[in-house]
Amino acid sequence: MTKRYPPEVREKAVRLVLERLDEFESAYAAARATEDPPSSQPPTVINVTTHNS
């Protein structure tokens, strides 16, 4: 079963990653830097940013 996040949470996560995109070499790195708390799993937000850009 996958976790579903409310749209406002997803939008905030995407916005935070896109705001930091110019600081990193990839969307993946920006997503990892934006995670709170950092996890060992690939960031979920990367899927959203790459499919919505």
C-alpha cells in the first residue's frame, strides 16, 4: 500500500525542491537535501518533480 500525501503537502515539497534546484547538479540531489528528516530511501518528491516539470 502506497502512502498518499495531501495535495498541499506534495505542492510544498515540489516547491521546496524546485527553489533549490539551482544549488545542486540534479533534482535528485536537491530532493535529498530538502528531506526532513533525511532517510535512506530515495526521495518520493523526486518522482513528483520529474513528472510535473
